[in-house]
Amino acid sequence: MSSIARSLLPALLISCLACGPVQAAVQLSSTRVIMNEKDRNAIVTAKNNGTQPVVVQAWVDGAAEEMKTPFFMTPPLSRFDGGEERNLTVSRVDDDFPADRESYYWVNVLEIPQKADSQENSLALAIRTRIKLFYRPAAILKAARGPDQVSWQLERNGGACSISITNASPYTVNFSRIDIDGDPDALGKGMVALPLDQTRVVLPKCPARSSIQVQPRVVNDYGAVDAWPALTLQEGRSVMGSAQ
């Protein structure tokens, strides 16, 4: 990613706080990219659904937006005319990945509209689209995955409460949301449980009771949302995700 675009993003994001929802003209063909160990490249199709040309910058960064990754995208910078569709290629240039678990990154596509010819004052917004990129080593392809590989526990520490999610599988679990009975918006946002790791999610408030019912919803490899079995969590007790 260029230093110009990197310095431009914070200002654009601040501007968008006041401008409301903005629809990207450039749409991607999928919501995630899965690259297996045997593959060196993966394709993302992008289309400019607008009528005006835009400049598109594409790059891969890490889960915490680290700029140094074992991937690069081509073309890194290109012009898309209105209605034009083309492929963006994600290439792997390094093999320094954990062999026992999945790794995930972000594919970024930044569209920069052309400058208006009008002399009147106008605001042109660059819009960034991000989708997840998963790298899967060959050793995990037959490993078990799903709700019975994930355990849950309600924890209380003084006046703060959280849900501990232990993912025993080598796959990343991508939650689209986790509904809590009586408070459906408590965890109504996307989050991930990293493979072979424990993730703690802080609750906005402690439940009135010592137990809560949760309904996890997980994004699968095809971008669809699957509802996992609902669970009743009790303080200090671990519950497997396949429990009814």
C-alpha cells in the first residue's frame, strides 16, 4: 500500500462518519478467499458497477492490519472503467506459515473516484472493501471442525463479565454474530475465534442470572451464515458447542 493512500485513509474514514452509508461502486465476487497449501495464487473478480471510471488499489494486510505479509496482489494499481470487470490475483511469495493451523489475512480493495470536472466544490470519497483471506496448510484438511470443537464458558470478574470461547480446531471460526437471550444486540457484530486458541469476549453488562442462552451464527466457507446449536452457559462451567 502506498504512503499516499495510507495517509489518506484516516481522513476519509473520519469524513464518512458524517456522510452516512456509502455504496462502493467496485464489488467483489466473494466475501472470502481460501488458499490451500498446494496453491500459489487465488483469484478475486472485481467489477465496477458504476458508470464512472475509478482507480483501484489492491493489497493484503494482516489480521491487525500489519503491512508485511507473505502475499502480494496484482495489479496493485489499475483503472476500472464503468461496467468493467477484471481479475485481481493474490499470490503467495513465502511459505512461513504455521503447519498445524489456519492463518488469516485481509484482502483490501480501495476505489478512488476520478476528480470531477465541475468547478463547484465537491467531496470525492475513496471507499475500501475488505474480505478475509484464509491460508490452509495441507496437514489440517481432514481435521474435525464445527460446533463440537468449540467450548464456551460464562466468566465473571468483579463487576465485569465475559464469554470465553475455546477453539480446539485448527480452523478459524468466523462468527457473524452471537445472540444472547434477552439481549439480542449484545454481541451483534462479526468476530473470530482463532484456531487452537482461547478468545474472550467482554459483555457490555453482566447478566442478571448466573446463566445465559447464546445462539452462535457462523460464516461458512461459501459466505453463507449457519446457525449453530443454542447453548446455555453457566458461570464457571465449560460447555461444548454441540450441546443442546
